[in-house]
Amino acid sequence: MTEFIRKIIPNAKDDVLAGITVSLAMIPEVVAFAFVAQIDPLMALSGAFIIGLITAIFGGRPGLISGAAGAVAVIFVSMIADGHTKGMLFDAPIENMGFFYLMACVVLMGIIQIFAGVFKLGRFVRLIPHPVMMGFVNGLSIVIFLAQVKMFSHKSLQISPEGVKEYVSTYMQGSELYIMIGLVLLTMAIIWGLPKITKKLPAALTAILVTSLIVVGFNMDVSTVGSYIIEGGGTGLKGEFPTPNMDLWKNLPFNLDTLKFIALPAFLAASVGLIESLMTMNLVDELTDTRGNGNRECVAQGAGNIVSGLFGGTGGCGMIGQTVINVNAGGRGRLSGIMMAVTLLSFILFADKLIEMVPIAALVGVMFMMVIETFAWSSFRIFKKIPMSDAIVLVTVSLVTVFVDLAVAVFVGVIISALVFAWESAKKIRARKRVKEDGTKVYEIWGPLFFGSIQAFNDKFDAKNDPESIEIDFVEARVSDHSAIEAIFNLVEKYQGEGKTIKLKHLSEDCKVLLYKASDKFHDVIVEDVDDPRYHLAANPEDFPKPLGEYNF
């Protein structure tokens, strides 16, 4: 898949057709997420248009598709419900107050994301290990697959004796199920087979059109975009051009209580949104053999969410499913994302009746093919060839993504990888011992000295039985953190407590400064050699516009 994608030459025609295809696949998924968050589907579609347009124009990754995503929608569910309750307790009760809190929360979410971009936090996505990336892709593919399986059902509103409203899903049966499966397989077959015949026609868009024409031509009674929206409690796809929502300013109390109410969900949504967007950006980087700008993407995502909140839309982020569909369809430039947003708005304003006729089966088939192409099947092949720790991380991230949350999965994966790295690095500390002609015992330290290797480092020394003069050479060691400096300080204290002379050689400059601050006696302990090594911090290439060779370090 990757090699095929890299051979595509970017062009406007592919961008336009890819954008149209993605907009069709965007509608049912965004509507489904709206139902999850218990908001009006048009509110979610408006957010998808606004966020998609702004990130396409100003984002750091051409070809990345953003919209109202489910990973973000889930976070808002309880806040919206609590907001409705909170609004009814006002002195002048306000119905549906949760929606106004949602819009304020989306604005705050965007502000947090802009700060993340300004402070260049986007670069930290590079710290995410490859097994975490593979687990993220696999887990999200499974989540999207399960979401499509739910499309093989109908929703019905039921009211309990206590008056509680609840939507209950019942899966299709009999001929309806067989027709649905047949149409899904037909769509998948067209997407798979058409590129083998001709690559001049966009496979996904052609598959959607052919399946839709068959359903309309034979007047089949199948689930469509229109029936899906109505079953979920919506009134249809017809909407209006998004305008600033003035009710937000009239009804929302701007005080500390409101800020405290929306702060936590806004932070969580901002974190989840950026993680999914930046992970998706990394995936597109790999697929297209190019590189995006993570910090610029953070700012664009934030700006999109701020405008969406002010215009009455919901929050969103990068969407891996739609992005992969776009890339597979040849979408490479910003025009593909712009076309997706404009086409989506056009559907809502002018072509709502036509889009409502599109069978859900066609869109499910497109998403199934996307899942097949996105899932990292190579993970099965390399499973026995990679370290056990990496295999555990891959599986763990996949499972946590499916059963808990994307952001939690990434954090768990990074933490496990970091702990494994620390454990393995801790075992690499070595000490080579020798005695000089004058009786001085020399310890030559090899490896990284940090919090994880402190115990092993201390075990190398025998203060009581060592000779009167000790020299510790750090020329092949790296003193990495405060724990390491504290260990050196304590070691010196121990030897001096035994009445012995100790000298430290080849410490880095920053380590020397910290030890000098700890105690003046280190001026006599540290040996200032002319051949001391010079260590420099690893630099971020974005900070250096010129080739590194032109800088004098």
C-alpha cells in the first residue's frame, strides 16, 4: 500500500475528486458521533465544515482531513448532560444550557491547542515509539470497523415507565441483511477492482455512485443517509450557512464557575484532539514520504475549534479514516481538504435530498476498505521478530484504544516504552578499574548515568577497602539528570568521610556547574582538563533554518 501511494503525482483533479469522496464518507460518521454526544447532527456537520476548512488552509499537513471526530465527542457527553441540569437550576432557568457550555468548551479547547503550537509542543509527537504508532493504527482501525458494524442495525426510541428516553438498536435480519451485505461487498469489489482496469476514475467515488444508482434504479428499500439521520432523532440534512451564535453570549454566564465547569473537558478534548491529529499527521508522513509541521498543525486545529465554537459547531480534530480515504484517492494538496469542506457545506445547503438517498451500505463499504488498507497487517509478520517489550506495547496500545480511549492508549504506550528503555539503559552502566603506578585507583565509567542506573553505579565502588587516592573518569559516561548528580555528590561525601582523596575527571560543563553550586569543595575535587569533552544538546531541525554545518557550536 505504502509504495503505491508514494508513486502518485499530486494534481488538482485528484485533490478535487478525493475531497468529494471524503465528504460523502464524512457525513454518516459525523452524524454518528453527534448521536453519541446527544447533539444536533447539523451542529456536528457545521463543526466538520469549519474545522476542515481552516485546517486545510492553514494546517501543517496538506492532505490531512479534520472534522468532528468521535474521540473528542465522547469527552463532551457527560458535560453536556450536566450542563443541561445546571441550566435548569439558574434563577431564570435555561433549557439546553449544555449546548452553550459545549460551545464555550470548544473555544477554550482551541485556545489550549494554539498555546500548544506556540510553545512548540507538537515536536513531542516524535517521542512516540513505532510500536505505539502501530498499536494506534491497529486499535483505531478496529474501532472504525466496529462502528461500521453498528450500521447493520436500526435505532428505535423507547420510553421507560419512569419516562426515560433511550435509543435501542436492533440488528437487521433476513433479506434486508442480505441486501445490505451484498451492496457492501459490491462497493468493496469496485474499489478493489477498478484500479486494476483504469486509474483515471476515482475508485471510492465511483463505487458510491454505482451502488447509489443501483439502489435508486431498482427502488430498493435499504437504509440510507436520510433514514439513518431520522432514526437517530434528527430531522434531516438540510441546514443553513454557519453564522456566529449570538445566543452563546446572551445565555452563558462568563464567570469563574463556568471556567471551572468547562476547564477539565476542554483540556482533555484538546489533548485527545492534538494526539489524534499529530498521530494521523505522522501516518500521512510515512505514506507519502513527506514531512508535516506539527506545531503549525496545533495552531490550525486550535483556530478551527475556536471558530467552530463561536459559530455554534462542535469540536474536532484530524480523522484517520477520512485522511486515509483521501490519501488513497490521490489527495495530496490543501485543495483536497478545502474541497471536502466546501462540498460538505454544499451538500447541507443545496443537495441535501440527493445525499439523503445515498445508501449507508456504499459508505460502509468504503470504510471497510479503508480499515483493510490502514490496519498494519505487517505487525503479525514481525510479531516474533521484535523485542517482547515492543510486542507488548503494540498489543496494549491496540487494546486500550479499543476499550478505553485513544489518548490514554498513547500515554500508556509511551510510558511502558520509556520504562523499558530506562530499565535496559540502567543495565549498561560499566566501570573499568585499574591502579596507577602511584597507587591511585582509577574507575573508568561507561554508559548513561541517570535515575535508573544509580544503584548499579553505587555498587561499583568500595569506599572502605579502596586505597587512599581515588580517581573517577567520566569520559565514556553521560551524566543525564539530577539523580545522577546527587549520586556523584553522595559518592564524594562517602570517600571523604573515609578520609580518602577523590578526583573527578571529564565531567560535562553543565554537570560541573551544578556540583559547584552544591558545594565549594568540588573546586578541589573536579579536575579541569584541557581535553574535557564538549557535549551539546540534541537540536530540533525546525530551530535551525540553515544546514547545521554552517553553525559554529
